[in-house]
Amino acid sequence: MPTRGQLRRERRVLVREREELIRDLGGLMLDMYRRNQFRQNLVFDRCNDLLAVERRLREVETLLASSTARGGLTVYARCLCGAPLLWGSHFCANCGRSIPDAPVVSCARCSTPLAADARFCPACGSYVEAPPWGVPAEAPPSSR
């Protein structure tokens, strides 16, 4: 996982590259219109380049949001084998033991796995309602 500083730098570079690609695409379209020579394959190639940059930008922003939301990679405990357990881990990276105190919920909107104490989803930003821990689900009505 890259650091937050690396992610922010990459995001700045990607935003500049995206703006440049949009300006170039607009200039290309204007030149094609002026010359009355439309080359569809050239436009598609430039649009695909732009979409690739936008996909990577979304990935970086998601990583940055999730690393900011959880405060970076903080060690909060150690496994029985002695390996550090990172926040949000559900298994030890060293021995594979499950971590019993790591409840998991998922975002109702985007299905991103979240820690049980999360208030907002780091991927989509939606509010996460607290699950009713310890409250049993309603039993179906009995038919007598």
C-alpha cells in the first residue's frame, strides 16, 4: 500500500494529465471540424486514453479515501505468532489465523467491506447505519 503522500502526488499528476487530455481532445475535434476531416479511430484512441487516466484517478482517490478514513496503516495488536496486525485485518498475514475481534460489515450502497465501527464508507462516502449487534432477528410468525 503506497503512503498517503505518494497517493496525493499521483492524484495531482493524474488530474493534470486528465486536464491536458481533455484540452487536446477538444483541440483535435476543433481541427477536424475546421478541415472537415473526421477520423473516428483517432478520436476513439484519445477517448480511451482519457478513460484509462480517469479509471486510475478513481482508484487512487478510493485508496486515498480509505487510507485517510482509517488513519493510515496503524498497528493495533499482535497475533499469537508475534506478527503485527494492521487495522481492518481479518487474518494474520504471517500465519493465517483469523482475528476474532474484527467484525465486518459491508456498505449497503457499494458493498465495500467496512469495520463494524465505521460511520461512513471510504469508497462511496455514504453514511453507514450501526448494525443492531446483539439484537436477534425477528422470528417468522408461527403457524399453528
